[in-house]
Amino acid sequence: MFDNSLTERTGLITVLVGDQFQSAQSRYIAAIYYVEKGRVGKMVREKIPKLCSRLLNTFHAKLPDQKKFSTSCVLHNRFLSTDAEKNPSPPRVLITGSLGQLGIGLAKKLRARYGAENIIMSDIIRVPKEVLDAGPYIYADILDFKNLQEIIVNYRIDWLIHFSALLSAVGESNVPLAMRVNIEGLHNVMELAKQYRLKIFVPSTIGAFGPDSPRNPTPDLCVQRPRTIYGVSKVHAELLGEYYHFKYGLDFRSLRFPGVISGDTAPGGGTTDYAVVIFHEALRTGRFKCYLRKDTKLPMMYIEDCLRSLIELMEAPNESLKLRTYNVAAISFTPEELAKAVKKHVPNLDVEYVPDHRQAIADSWPQVFEDINARKDWGWKHEYGLEELCSAMIDVTKPYYTDNSK
């Protein structure tokens, strides 16, 4: 049980965290968080030398049954030593919706850079054992504000990468749920990022554009007006993030991803998923029925390029970013062009084109992304063309159909 004798300096802690936390235990943990991460207000900064000394003396006491916090105090820049400025601690990162197409791969890369203990994966579905074995994983419902708030405080989060969303085709089949997840959930993470001064990344998409947008090429700044709830929610995220940046100073960053192609995770219900499924069907049955016309040109990107672009954007100096949301691109191709490339690896592949309701969605999207600003502002450069993408996808997916252990 929490030792209330540690709250003798309640007034001191209240200066740090206010009255937003009801229990003494919550205020105490929040105070540690604010002091360690430099998230203190003007009153505290004016009295910082004595205040922090008193707080840190208090913080040396042990908290039974609570996560142990270090007492190395990371304060506002003007109170940092030269060594602390040169050797900042690695960020503590929370990834929402981390069991989707991008989350597992991103967590692996970030853990290699910043340490496994600093990357917290989260989702609301049952987690595979290999994910649990790889590093921290917690249950997190983005529609539960208090749950997210406790996670951010207890795990001392610095970066929030918000992947939780219903994608284009799935969202159209359940618009009310898509509005809750994609819009209400966004509001929760944005407000918490503002409150705790987090760096936040929210992915956007080619689906943020509509039939009135220029399609070849599609620049960063142009009319958008999407025709799906997924696209509408992403435009909302872009504009809200930009507003929070200019209104509150929130470090909001976003990339409009094209169709992302990967072999390790199941497709998530997007309109561009045909470019993933074709590899599995080519190796599994030798036949593929495509739900888009063979001449439907869309921008695409291999997952390795996608994840690298996200990391490079998050690590880019804030002053180098002229925009809060960037197009990021690699290649554009049609289903017919992709099928020809796949046939170099699976010569007997038979492809049938039977357009369905997803064709109308694809027809409203860009054909070619213009990402000149990403290349100029923070040095983006893709590595995978169509041939490299096909070779990589065959290498990743082939073992699933040749090795019985997969």
C-alpha cells in the first residue's frame, strides 16, 4: 500500500501536477514524471534549484509494488549540464495499435536503436507469444482516456506513435465504429500529447485525397475532400495536429503513406491490399483474383522504406520541418505491372481482374505522390523499386508455403 507519509510536501507536488490526479500516489508518480522529463511550469522553473533538491530527496524513498523510477533529473534546458545536453536519454515510446501491419516491425527497429525496455507496444487484441517475448506489451484502449493517461504517466512516455485506426474498406463497412476509433480515439491521444508535451506521430494516407485532388502528381498542399470515412478522419487528424502545433506548440508529425506492402503481417482491410495478397496467392495456389482494374495506378511503398521514413521523420530536428504533414513516396504501378513483375518469380501465375466496390475508392486516390518537400526538408530517399520490392516479398512469403513449420 502507498505510504502517505511521503505526501508531507503535498503543496510542493501540487505545484508540479495541479489537482488533476485524485490520489496522493498518482500525484507522486506524476511529479516524478514531470521533474524527470522537464515538464514543469513557470512557477517551478523560477524556484527550481531548491524545489528539485527537496523533491529528489523525497523521491529516494521506495514505493512498494510500484515501478522504480530513476532519480536522474532531466530539467529544462537552462538547468542541464553540458554532458546531459550531449547525451540525452533515449525516448520512451508508446505505440498504439501495434499489432497491425506497421507496429511489430517498427517496434523491432526502435528497440534496436533505443533499447527494448523503452519501446512499449500496445493494442486491444490477444498478443502472440513471440511479441510478448520481444519486449514490453500492454493492453491499451484508445477510447479510454484515463487508461491512456495512466500508461503515459506510469511508463514516462516521451513519444506517442498512434497507429490505431480502421482502414478504408473496413471503415466503410462500419462507419459509426470508424468514427469512434479514428476520430474519438485521435482526440484522446492528441489531448494527452498536448497535456504531457509528447512528440506524437499520426500516420496519414493516400486516402486523405479525393476525386477533386490533382492525381498525377499529387502535391503536399492541394484540395483534398476524400470520399471515405477513413480519408475524412485522416484529413481531420492532419488539420487538428497542425492546429495543436500552432496553438499549443505540440510537436505533431505525420506522413501520408501510399499503399504499404509487407509479407509478415496479414492485410488490414485497405484498398491497396491486393498488392500484398497477390504474393501469397501466387505461391499458395498460382491464381489471383484482383478486385481492381488492371490499369489502376496507385502509389506504393515497401515496408522497409515505410518504417525508415517514419523513424527519419521522428528523428529530424524540429526546425528542419517546414510542414507538419508530408507526402512520402517510392513507386507507382498498376495491378497489371505488378503481376508481370511477380511472374518473373512465379511464371505460371494466372491473374483475373474482377473490380468490386473498392474500385471507386481507388479511382478517387492519387496515382503518383509528389514528395519533393520530404526529400528537401529531411533528406527522404526511397530504396525499393518494383523489382527490389518483388524480390523482397518473394523472399519473405516463400517460406510460409515451403516450410511446414511456418
